[in-house]
Amino acid sequence: MGATLCTESITVEFGCQIRVELKDGSLESILKAFCKILPEILRDFIQ
């Protein structure tokens, strides 16, 4: 991950790999899993 400061904007390159196991492919299950990993992704992005 790196950040490049330009005169007009900031570009952030962010990569992550997360494995999520779902019991079914319903939208509800996907959203629940995403909500669980969102804080971790945000923390890593901010660091």
C-alpha cells in the first residue's frame, strides 16, 4: 500500500486479500459477512 501526493489529488493504492466462507449465497448472508469484515478493511486502509 502506498500514497502519492499530487498537486490536485491524493492517490492511494490499497490491496487486501480476505477469505470469507458463506453457508449460502443469499444477499443477507453476503451482507452480514461484509459487515463483519468492513471494520478490518477500514482499519488496514487507514494505517
